[in-house]
Amino acid sequence: MKVRINKSYLELVKGDITDLEVDAIVNAANSSLKLGGGVAGAIRSKGGRIIQDECDKIGYCPVGEARITGGGSLKAKYVIHAVGPVYGAGEEDEKLRNATLNSLKLAEQYEISSLAFPAISTGIFGFPKDRCADIMLSATVAYLKGDTTLKRVILCLYDSLTFDIFKNHLNQIIKNFEF
């Protein structure tokens, strides 16, 4: 699914984020920037140890913020490590919105024109996929409606259930926003 917003495109795809040919992919990171399982594990596996080494030099990233490293052996030149909230920790919606927006801003700082996100915090952090879709899509659409150099933002969803949830939310957002 692909939607034009201002001068940019917002796309939903189902698949493995590490296989995408984009300038940067977003890692659903933890604050210690340790590449464990899920999206982070796939990034470590395909991108190589160098990404973890760069994360170790950064050391820490607060919840709701983002940091950037090189992409190692990935097709993407960069990895943006966005730290989403653990469900139940408090102020989760705001923290997820901030992680999304801070990733978009960081991409612009590095002159990245194409960026792919996973469904941040919906894995081991337990964030409900429905709420995640609403927050990430609303934040991204609002951002793309502004003055941005981003040309393409993808939400790459790993399974059909998550893809369908995001697709339904994007359809609702399209009905309510003026493009």
C-alpha cells in the first residue's frame, strides 16, 4: 500500500526490514543498544558485528529518543536505533510518538531520503499492535505533511496480522486527513 503525502510517499510492506533497499532502517532498540532478538537480532545477524560495536561506543539511548550507526553489511547505509517504550511503563503513547518523530528528524539530519520502520515496541516490549499502528502512522503522516526532505517512508511489517492492522489504520487516517 502506497500513499502520497505532500512531496513524500508513505508505504506499507510485509516482509523482512533487513532486506529492504533504503537509505536507512530503524531498529526497535532497547536503551542499552544491545542487539538481542527480534528486529535487532536480524540486524545484527545480517549487518554484522560492526553495528553492535558502534552501538557500544554510543552506549545508551533514553526511551523515546534515537541514535544512528552505519549499516554494516546491510543494504541500508544506516541503522537508526529508536528506543520505544515497554508496555506498562507509563506514558507509552508519548514515548512511542517521540521515538518515531526523533527517528524521522535524525534521518533528515543525515540527508536520508528513504527510511523503513518496523512496528516499534510490539515485540518483547509488549506494546499493542493496534495502538502502535495508530501512533506511528499518525505521527509519520503529520511529519510528512510538513516541510521535509524525506521522499519515502516505509513501515515494514513482518507478518500478515500486523500488516493488516497497519493497513486498516492507514485507511482510517487517509479518510480523516486532507492531503
